[in-house]
Amino acid sequence: MVTPRQRRKFRTVIVLAGIVAAMLTLVGFSVPLYRLFCAATGYNGTTQRVADDAGKISPRVVIVQFSTSVAPNLPWRFEPVQRSVKVHLGEEKLVYFSATNTGTTPIIGHATFNVTPPKIGLYFDKIQCFCFSDERLAPGKTAIMPVDFFVDPALDKDPDAKDVNTITLSYTFFRATKPDDVQNLSRFDPNAPPDPERGARLFAERCSGCHALDRVKIGPPLGTVFDRAAGSVAGYPYSPALKHANVTWTVANLDRWLTDPEALVPDNKMPIKVLEANTRHDIVAYLEHLRADRAAATGTAGAPVR
Ligand code: HEC
């Protein structure tokens, strides 16, 4: 026989269990949520840059040093390719780290990073890096991993940071205990074939702040950009430079555009570059792929319909 008191107790236990379950779910989702947040807001240095510092490269120079370490149970050699670089505040810089799996089995590692002095962390913006993801490396293989960053020019306005000339970026690789959404470090291999699926993710992170596929945002729509003439979407307010550029968006021209828009079309108004070559290949493969999808949808590709 269950008394009303026992029933009330039972109800309390159920409610508490529900709260605990909800908390665990939130913890479990926090990394994907973080990624979602980045993709939605372009926090990783895309829209944020347009709003406040596009084209503003400060004369102030800082030295960024790199340091690396590896957890004792991870048989990887992990080193910065360059010990340090000098950068102007606001200047985007690409640096590399090298990891070698000296063990005999594929291993999944996970990097964490740290910026010192700690008060600088706020101003250190990474556009692309291998942090937060679980990375697989085959035995005996070496991966050269890019990190694309800039130091926010707002640093110059912070009285507490007047004395800062040197910033240290440290990475530590750990063995991933519960791998999730594992990525292969071989994606950074310069001979890797272009990967349109990765390109779609990179597009969401790095382009979608300004570009949609099928409508005008800050930039023109890109769903049909492949093989299109530059500056040709009716109703988009192009810069005169791009409108009159005699360029067709082929693989080679898209790659040149993303490497340095200013070098391909001087005085255009796209404010970003994509410094890392594999990232460019994958994004361009995705844009090309969209064209293939479109052709398939309208029946213009493949066998003629009888
Ligand atoms: C901060 C905003 C911004 C971001 C981020 C951005 N773009 Fe752009 N993009 C623009 C603007 C603005 C233009 C138009 C430039 C002009 O008129 O001179 C443009 C133009 C282009 C064009 C020319 C299209 C045409 O119709 O001629 C291509 C291609 C392009 N962007 C590709 C990309 C890709 C790929 C990415 C992601 C790696 C990207 N953009 C990220 C703002 C951006």
C-alpha cells in the first residue's frame, strides 16, 4: 500500500532525476553548442571583423611565441614549425604546427590551448585551428596543422595591455578519452583531394556570415557562383571594381580570389582572405559541387531523358 507521503517523496525523486538528466544533456551538448554558436554568429573572426576592424591594421607590432607540450601517455612529437612571428595588430597570420605519431597504432588526440599573459586572451582571435576537435593521426604519420589568427587592434586601447610586447600561445595535446566527431589530421596534407563536405562546414564557419546561397546578404549569393561571371548578380550593389572585372569564377580564379581578393581585383570590397590552401580547395570544391547538384536537380546533367 503506497501512502500519500510516499507518493510525494517519489514525485520529488523523479523531479530531481529529471533536473540531473537535463544538466547532463547540457554538458554533453556544450561542445556542439559552442560550434553552433560559432557557425551562427561567425564569431571566429568573420562578421565580427567586418563590424569593427575591417582593413584596420595598426602600426603596433607584437611578437607571438609558440610553445607546445604533449601529455605523457601520448606517443606524439608535437612542435611549432616557427618559434615566433611578428604581427601588426589586426593583421591575419598563418602559422603551422607539426605532429608525428611515433606509436604503432592510430591515435586520437585532443588539443587545448592557453594564451599568456592571460589578460591578452580576450584579444587573441583564432580564425581556424585544430583546437576543440578530436584528431586522428595514423602511426608513423606527420601532420602539418595550420592556425590562422589575428590580434584584435582593440588591444591598443586597453591601458592594462600597454606593456605587452610578447604573447605566448601554448598548445597541449592529450589522448582523447571519449572521442566525439573525430577528424583526420590527414586533411591538412597538401596532396589531399579536395573534400566538398568539409568545404560545406568551412563555408558555414567562414563565409555564411556574409554570404547565403540563394539571397543577398552582406555579400552576393554564392549558390550559383561556379562558372558565373564576376559581379553579375542583378540587384547586388557590387563595387565598381568587381562589376567591371573580367573574371569568371573557375576553380583557379576562386582560389586566387580567396588567397587575396585585392591582388585579383584591386579595390573590391570583400574584407577577408583565406590563407590556408586546403581550406580554400575544400570551399571551392563545395561551391563546384553545388553546381553539380543543381544540374542534377534540373536534369541538365547525365543521360538525356527520353
Ligand atoms: C565579411 C563579409 C564577407 C565574408 C566573410 C566573405 N565574403 Fe565574399 N564577398 C563579400 C562582399 C562584400 C563581396 C562583394 C565584393 C565587391 O562587390 O567588391 C563578396 C564577393 C564574393 C565573391 C564574388 C561573387 C560575385 O558575384 O562576383 C565570391 C566568389 C566570394 N565573395 C566568395 C566568398 C567565400 C568563398 C567566402 C568564405 C571563405 C567569403 N566570400 C567570405 C563579403 C564577404
